Amino acid sequence: MARGAVAALAMVGLLCAPSAAFAAHKHHSHPRATFHHNGVIFVHGFEGSGSQFESQKMRLTSNGYPDRYVTVFEYNSLAFASALESGSSVQAQEQQLFAEMDQAVAHMKAITHRRKVDLLGHSLGTKLMQDYLNSSKQRASNVGHYVNMDGMTANSPPGGVPTLALWGTKGPLSSKPGRRIKGAKHVFIPDSTHVQVATSPLSFRWFYKFFTGRAATTTRIVRKKGRITLSGRAVNFPQNSGLEGATVQVWPINQATGQRTSTKPIVQFVVGSAGDWGPVTVQSGRRYELTLVRTDNPSAPVHHFYYEPFVRSDNLIRLLESDAFRSAGGAPDPRSSAMVIIRYKELWGDQGRRNDVLKVNGLSVCNSATCPLNKLVNGLFVADFNHDGKSETDQTWAPYQNASPYFISSVDVFAPAQIPPKGKVTVSIKSRGKGRVRTLTFPNFAAPTDVDTVQLNDFDQTARGKAQAHRHHHKH
């Protein structure tokens, strides 16, 4: 069994029972804050990254949180889960991770000039955070509130810290009854699968009120007109180590076709050991191409990242690069484009009218074979894996299906490529079978030299944004 699959099974055992980095803006000193709430630190789960808090951070800033008050703590979740499975090096890993978490907490306290921070952990991150809070009274005393998102159960609030437990209600990691943390406030997010719990506006509604004592003004991500900034990290995934030596480019593109509108990028950054790039100032409401050029590994294909229009400053963008995942796809077909479609809200393909209608060049690719509920798909690899020049949208690629029991899947699609890429590839989504169709178009690069990541929003903006408009289930 692949290492990732073994580690994933270890995670399942944890969740179903009744070198790290934290993203922070460099600073020397800050004037004493006038914002009267604690800073927020999110800790991701297995095969996760700071991307799982990207939309929630924008909701927090939409409700008045300063950008620097919200950050993430990232670590090698594969190594941590493998250690838990083997039982050999958990203590040594936790000692190192706890020391780095101490630094993240101290850094946030220095920014906010407040005595405490607020923490959120998701999935495997709840194991790490519960152990952290239980490790010493001093550590627990630095935390004002803790949110346990669809993860570990406990017999008491970790470290005695006031705790909100948010639970999913759908899928293999979220539907087991009886999960609870004794002494915590419990909220069950309806029709929510595992990663969706971390990104849901309903989850935001609850943890915002838990942190601040009042309802959020909105659960929408409010568009900021004019100029905004983008920044993030380029990382080896899922280790979350910086992709040192690579180059990140930001390109202006035609909004309809995705073709570049300039012969030179707006800006480019050489990535250091931490993986940080940016910030770059761009125009709100527009799409941009982010490109990862592997100057650290010239034999690797150029990696193009496409997003829906950026609506406000976004400083948790993660450019995920994995030589192992790419190699699992086999030899690329030069006649076809290859991509991975990512959404941090599971893609449903066997839920009838509530299916996500995901299409590539007009072909529906989210179905019971490619996106079953029990696979909890966040990343769908798309290519002509068998090199037959045809699309078989009910066929998957075994190396991806076997790499992990959850989160990734695949579909066989022939998307004709050109050199140079004068044509187009179109990806569209109708979320959970309702709402408007959202479409992204980009050039039809040939797979041997260029690969694409298409990140779809994990949120669906509607006219209703008031927090009190949402239905929920909760109990104490």
C-alpha cells in the first residue's frame, strides 16, 4: 500500500473514533492595534495546506479583521500521519511542531498586542492542536478560543480552553454518530462533507460569533473595488516545504479566452526556502494567470494556475507542486492537455439532483465513477491517460485512485492541444446542481511541456449574505 494511503487510514482511525511553516507577513513593529479581537491561526488537516482557509480569511477581512490578524500554520501532514500510524516518532515530531507553533502564537500576539490568540484545527490538525493545548498550561493560557473542525473527539475541552466543535454530517469521515467533545459547544453543519466543514459559510457564522461574541455582518466575501493584492507560497505538496529556486510569474490575460495579453509578466518572484511570493497589486474583479517555472528543476513542465476572478485581497494563495502526483499520471500525451481541478468543497457525483455539474470542454466529468461521495474528491486529475485520443468520462486512472482513499480522483478526457496553444480548454461548474454556471477558459497547452491547475471557488456568492439567513443544527 502506498505511504499516502497508509497515512490516510491512520487519519481515519483518529477521526472516526467516538517541517512546518506559518504564513505571516514580515514585520518589525506595529502600532498598538485598535481592533479588539484576538488574532486567528488555522491549522490544516491531512494532505492540506493554508488553501483550506483562503475563503474564510476573506470572510474575516470582509467583517473587519485586519489582514495581518489572520494566518495559517502549515506542516508535513503526510509525515505526521505516517508517524501516528507507526507510533515511532510522534513525540519527536510534536516537540518540533509545538516549538514552531509557539513561535506562530508569539508572532501573532506581537502583531495584535493582545494576550491571547484564537485557534482553529481541521481534521488531522485537531489531533495536533489538542495535543498542543494539553501539553502545558502555559500554551493553553495563550489561547482564548479553540475551534475543532470535523476532527478528534475528547473527554474535555483541550487544555481547558473554551471550545467550539463543528462537525460534518455527510460522507465517510463525517457521518458517524456520537462524536463530541465533552464540555464544548457542538454544531452540526447540515449536508456538509469533511473539507467543506472548514470552508463553509455556515462554519464561518459559528466561529465568528464564538470568537467575537456577536454575529457577523455578512457571510459573503465582499468585493473590494479597485486595486487589491495577491500573495502566497509555492510549495512541494503535501510536505508544504517551500519550492526554493522556482520562479512565480503573474500574467495579465484576456478574460474570455485566458490567453496572455502581454509578452512579459506583470511581475515575477524567485522563491526562497520559505516558498513565499508576492505581494503583487492587481485589479479587483479580474482573472490572472499565475505560472510556476521550475528553475530549480528545468525538466519539469511549466505549471499554469487559473482562478475565478479575484474579488478582494487574497494572501493565502497556494501554488501546489508535486512531482510524485504528476508522475502518477504516467507519460503525458502530447496531443492532449492535462490538468487538475481543485475545489475545497467536495465534488459530488453520485448524489442525484445535488450532484456538482462539472464539465471539461462540454463533457460532464463528475459522476459516480469519478466523484463518489465516499471518495471525498477535492482534486480531480484530468488527462487522456490511455493515449487513445478519446474521452471516457466514466474511466479513472488506477495510480491516482490507489494513491489515497480520499480527496483525489481522476477522469480520462482527451482535450486537444496545440503547439503553440492557440486553442482553448473550458472548465465549467454548476455547484451542487443549482445556481449559475461559472466558466473558466484557458489555452490548450500540450501536456509534456505544460500542465494546468484550475482552482474553483469553494463558495457560491448569492444575494443572501446575512449570517442569520442560514439554517443550522446545533446542540450544547
